[in-house]
Amino acid sequence: MPTKATKNAETGKSLLIVESPSKVKTIAGYLGDAYEVESSMGHIRDLPQPSELPTDMKKGPYGKFAVDVEHGFDPYYVVNPDKKKKVTELRRKLKDADALYLATDGDREGEAIAWHLLQVLKPKVPVYRLTFPEITREAIERAFGQLRELDKDLVDAQETRRILDRLYGYEISPVLWRKVSSGLSAGRVQSVATRLVVQRERERMAFVSADYWDLTGTFARPEGQDAGRGFTARLSSLNSQRVATGKDFSDRGELKSARDGALVHLDETSATSLAAGLQDAEFTVRSLETKPYTRRPAAPFTTSTLQQEAARKLRFTSRTTMRVAQRLYENGYITYMRTDSVALSDQAINAARRQAKELYGEDFVPGKPRVYSSKSKNAQEAHEAIRPAGDSFRTPSQVRSQLSVDEFKLYELIWKRTVASQMQDAKGSTATVRLGAAASSAAGELSGADAEFSASGTVITFRGFLAAYEEGKDENPEAAASSAAAKDEDKRLPVMAEGDALDATDVTADGHTTTPPARYTEASLVKTLDELGIGRPSTYAATISTIMDRGYVQVRGSALIPSWLAFSVVRLLEDHFTDYVDYDFTAELEEDLDRIARGEEERVKWLTGFYFGDGQAEHGLKPIVEDLGEIDARAVNTIPITDEIMLRVGKFGPYLEVGGTVDPETGEITDPVRANVPLDLAPDELDAAKAQELMEIGKADGRELGINPDSGRMIVAKDGRYGPYVTEVIPEPTQEELDAIPTEYYKNGKPKPKKIEKPKPRTASLFSSMKLQDVTLDDALKLLSLPRELGEDTDGETITVQNGRYGPYLKKGSDSRSIGSEDQIFTITLDEAKTIYSQPKQRGRQAAKPPLADLGTDPLTEKHMVIKDGRFGPYITDGETNVTVPRAENIEQMTNARASQLLAEKRAKGPAPKKTTTRARSTKTATKSKTATKSKTASKATAGTKTKATTTRKASTTKK
């Protein structure tokens, strides 16, 4: 590595550019004064929005995509507005430099950033390309010994991906705007991810459960070794026919054909009778089989497996995992965290083996290093697996004081996985016992039936890598070894031999119901995308965040639940853009990008085939979009719930519809009965019974209750998006009232429309105990009478009682106090209210109230979590960190894991930035106004510089 001693002071410093500013200080400390280290702050250029193009270009070939698709898919790049100052700074520093080192990340994005820097900076000094797989002194020294030129193929692959995503989104998204809803988006990976979640929900909606029964019993040897030591066994066969279990039923609730013979499907009657007939039966051991058990350690982490394991063990979201991993990498604790490779360098293998010997002994390390290869489809192996940085690893205890809580937990996870990957297999034995007896006459029709039970147990005799790490099981890494040992001990069967007699106790019949396929979690969705070869693991966090932000998916607990909007979007894409949400097709696109990155495919030729088609018009995106024909928007946004009840996805959300009259000319339905669908109702929960219940509410929607004697206005009961309510109907102004208004005119002499300011109607939500169908005029008048005035407190201020979004409360001036229940609104007295106000507030606010829910101990921090009712709604707290309960989630359904995840995300964000004061804002505004003309002129001069990738890339790399 060049050092200060090897450089001539008169030649000036070399400029080294990295991506992230957090790397700068660490790398500068290793390089010394001979180098000036700066950050590009990520990408400095990108494709602009077409609306941001210069005026003279908007009607030209770049006008639709900022890409000239007719002439080699030439992109038009502009410097990002927030990067212009950074570019100016880099140019200034480059003038005084004797060399330029581009040290951006070594993946496609990093290579593209380096290429854009060359295009914009136009250096006149020697240029060198290098990458740091980890931010350590050893890695930096090795990088300077492996200087290279820019990889044009990687740049081509990234540019192809960027143009591909622009074409995909800009051609398909407008179709969604027109046929589903404005503001929606389609994306190469996000659309497929959404389809996966929707398809799983469809499977759950179509699922038909089935009931089945089996038997369990506790058995023990009456004498001899391990006498009285019981174990549990389950009924496996009856009269030599296997007893059906949940896996033997289809998703339609039908019993499948057994490959290994006939199946016995026990119902409650037969199972209960058989259990009675086996209570006093004489059981004997019929067979005992013992096999050796071997378990191998998992491979080191890739981006995908790290996200999955962090979700399982640490309850991190994909976004949190990547954010924390980024900080660990930039601060020199782990290697680069965007990788598909499971391979370790020789230095890492030696470090892991050496540390395993030091901590666990030589017996725990195999004679030869373990070598892993990727099984993932489309794996890119430009980097190592994710591991602790350095040629020797720092143990978690050595870095604990230097890291935040989340950083430490993730580092510990990576360290354990890496060290365990170079340790011995876990060894043991697995025993399977079969025992049986004939049922007595108490079994009724099954009298004399031969019942056979089975049980298995595993004994770990040598823990091997399990001493360091157990995949996907030990939620508390500190207690992993002891808890695993306890589980293994529980699985051990007592000593027995074939022919031994066994005593049976507690032979019971157990009923079961098959369950629908589990919804995706972030971890399982990441795993599926990775297995299918769709997208890149480094983008999964952003993809999942996007489909949530677009309203396609919401989170309940850890489950991903699609919205009805997602159903409409996916249906349109499946019907009219079949290939573009096909799993294999999307994976093939990723393979094509890999071929471009390897120089096996030419960028322009591939994009031409994708967009225009390879001589077969139907295979190109452009001809498909131009030949879509008429899309029935109503059909796209309709999902049948029953033969009569249809769910429609409308502008303001989903609703149910039934009946109505079809207009023969327009085909539109008039006068249907409609009902709102609660926003928190999952699609698979909307069955026929629930739909009928909602329709009953819908029929009552708009029901006239009677005249308000005080105002003379009609009161109606309505069902809104946020629940049922009552309101007054404000009549439209009469023509006579409009004529009485003096006529006013615009400046052009045209008369202004006459308007009467209508009073705001009085509205009140129904109590939780009320039903829309049953609410009466008296109920409505009582609700509309709120707030109810109780009288004056001793200080002369009036106390009122009213119903709010989060429940009933008292109000006196600006002082609000919650009360117990809605019933108290009409029964609480002034004296009771005074008593409440006489109690001191906690921390200057309302008196302490009991928690709304107790969520138990946070597995990450071991602090107690509860849900409280706060000023701005329910929130989760562990006594130190507070986070609001998301509106889309219910308090009743909040789980320990979900609460822990929300608190972890809040901690990762850190404290909220301080708000700018009014004075500071006004000063900033004044400064902006003074320089507006200069800034505008400068931005016009630098905003758009047409860049032809095919003609400038040859000059973009400078040989060392």
C-alpha cells in the first residue's frame, strides 16, 4: 500500500473516492497524509424524470423515458440536484491531486458510480480502480496491490438494469393508473413479490379445512433400567393401515391417495372409542431401530440468509438488517454485506479455525477446512461471504462496548455463523421405537383392532459446531448451548428392547383441523425470492418496503397481508402482462443481466429484444403495451365473494356490492346495495358469512332515523370507512335562496356562481356496543348531544364529557382525563368528575392508567413491553423507547415479536431531528430568494449534459 514515505511531497496528494462518508475517517487513518479521502455520497448522476428534461428535449427521442430507445438505448444522465455541491468539491480537490483512486464498492452499482465519476470529473491525472471487501488495514494493503481498470461489462449490466426498470415502470404503471387507481407503480421485482403474497392469500381463501383425529399415550417400562421413565408416542397405524395426518389432506379438504397403502381416517367417535379400548391394553415393543445422526454446520452468511436469520432470531426487518450491516461494514467490523457467495478467503478460513480451536478445543475443528459453494440460483460470487473483518476475528465480547445494541447482536450472529462453519459436525444417534396392542371390547366396533404407536428420539453425543451456533432456533444466543442440551435430553428414549412390556397411561384421543398455508413473512418472502432467482438479495429490503409503501401489503404481527388493491393490480398484470409477473421469466432477466456483466451478452442487442422483440413483435414490451386492446376496468377491480356478493376495489377503498339494475346502453349498474369493508379485515377473513353480515350493515347504511326536534333536520345512520356513525342531513339550497343572493362578477365580466355556505352537519360515532342496524332516533339524539356539560369545577372552569377517537374522556379547558367506559358518558356526575380532576397528573399529564395490553419481555433487550393509551393514540413502550401502534394494526392482535420489531426499528432510527425555528427558516428563505436567479442560471447550465454511453465509455478508463 502506498504510504506517506513512498510519495514525493512535491507531487501533491492523491485523491481517493469512496461511496459512503462514514468510511472516510477510517480509511484516511490507514492511508496517512499522502492521500485525501472523499466520499461521493452514493450515485452522483441518474436518469431524470421526463418532466425534468430541458424544454428542447421533451419532444425529442429522450422525451418519454430520458432514454433514446431508437438509437442504441442511449441514456440521458443529469447530476442529482443534491450532489452538485459535492461534484464541485470533488473537481476542486482533483485539480491539486497527482492521481485519482476510485474505491467505490465492487458490485455493479459501485462500478457504475466509479464510471459516472469519471464522466463528470474528466480527470487529467492517472486513474486507478480498487475495491475494499472490508475496511481493515490488511484489506486496504491488498487492494493497493490489485489495482485494475474499470470493468466496462459491470457498468453495462448496471446501466441495462437501470434502463430496463425505467422501461418496465414507465410503460406498465400508466396502465395501472387508468384501470385501477392513480399513483400506483409496477416494478420488475416488486410486482412479482406482490404476486407471491397475493397468490398465497388466494390459496388461503380457497382453502377448505378438514378434521382428523389421532391418539397419543404415555408409556414406560414397569421394571428394569429406566423403569417408570415415561415417553410419549403417537398412533401411527391401525390394522396395518397408516392413520391419516394433516399432510394427507389436500387444500380442498379431501383425503389424498396414500402411496404406501390404504389410509385410516379417524373421526371423533372412532378415536374416542379406540382410546377407551386401549386404556388397559398390554403394550409390547415391536421394533427398535437406531441410526447414527449427523448434522453439518450451515454455510457462512450471504445477504439473503443474513436477512432471513436476523428476522428469525433478532426480529429485524430486512431494512433494519441491511442498515445495521452497512454500519458494521463501513466501520470495519464485517466484510461487504451485499454478496451471493458463501465462500471464505484463506485468511478468513484460517481465522475461523484458529478461533474455534482457542475457544472450543482442537476436537471441535476438522482436519481439513470446509469449502462451501452457492446453491442459490443466479448467484454472483464477486465477494466473500459476510464474515467478521480482518485476518483475525474480534470476538463479540471484544467489540461489545464499541457497538450499539443492534450492531452488537448482528455482529455476534455473523461471528458465530462464521466460526461454526469451520467446526466439526454434530454427532449422535436417533432411535425409533414401534409398540402396539390390541384394543379391548371397550373400543366398540374397533374391538380387537391392532393399534401401533411410534416415537423417535435423538441423543447428541458430540455437539461439534452446535457449541457455537444453532441455525434458526436459539432466540437467545447467550443461552443457546444450555437450552439445546436440555432439548436433546428431552428427546432421549428410555432403554428398552424388542419384546419388552410397556405400561400405558393417559391414552387420549386428540382432534385436529388442517390449517391453510402460512402467510409470507419478510424472512420467508426473501427466501422464496432468492430460491426463484428473482432480483438481488441486496434489493429485497427496498422491494418489501416499496410494496408496503404503495399500499399493496401490510404487516400483521410478522405476516405479510395483501390489500384488495394488490389483488386488482396482480389480476391486471396476470391477464395482460403475463410474462412480466412470471417467476421464471423474471429470473431469466436476472440471468441475462449476469451474462452482460460477464461480457457474454451485448447491452443494446439485449435491450432491443426486450423492448421491441426479437423479430417476433409479441415478445417485446412495446408491442404488448400498444396492442392491449380494451381492458375492462370493472372486471379487473371485481372479486366474487359469493354468487351474488361482489367485492369492488374503488377509489376510496374496497366495498361489497349486490343487486342493482344494469343499464342496457352503458352496462353500468344503478341502485345496488353496497357495504364498506373494514380496512383491518384480511382478504381470507372475508368469507360468505362475514360478507352477508357486512351487507346487512350496508342495507342499513343511510337509514333515516327521524327528525331532530331541535334543528328540524333528518338524522341518518351511515357506515363509513372508519366505522358506523349518525349525522344530520343538510338540505341543498332552494332556487329561491340562490336567486336572493346578489350577483358578483369576475374581472372578465362573467358572473360568479352563487354559493350558500352550508353549515357543517353534526356527526357522532356509534359506541362500540351499538349496531348500525339497531340504532334508534333516541340513541342518535343522545350521541349528537355530546359533549355533555357537567357543570363548573371549584376553579370556575366548565367540565364536559365527550367521546373521542380513543375512547370517552373529560375535558376542562385544555386538561383532558380519560374515563373508564362509554356507558359513563351519560351517567358520570359532576362530583365524580371533580374527584378525577382532584387526582394529580402523572408527569404533568393525565393520571396513570392501566396498560391496554401486556406484551411480555422483549427478546432483544429483555425489557418489559406494554401498550399504553397516549395523547396521540396507543403506543408500545419498554420504559425507554416508545413507538406508536401502526394504524393498520390492532391492539388485540399485537404480538410480542411484532412489538419487539417495532421498538427495534424505532431505536435504529435514533432521535428525531430538531425542528428548525421560525427565525432560522425565515433566514434560510431570505438567503434562497437572494440567490434564486444565480442558482436558476447555474442549474440550467449544469442540469443536462447528454451522455452517449457507447461513445464515451472507451475514454472512461485510464490505464494505471
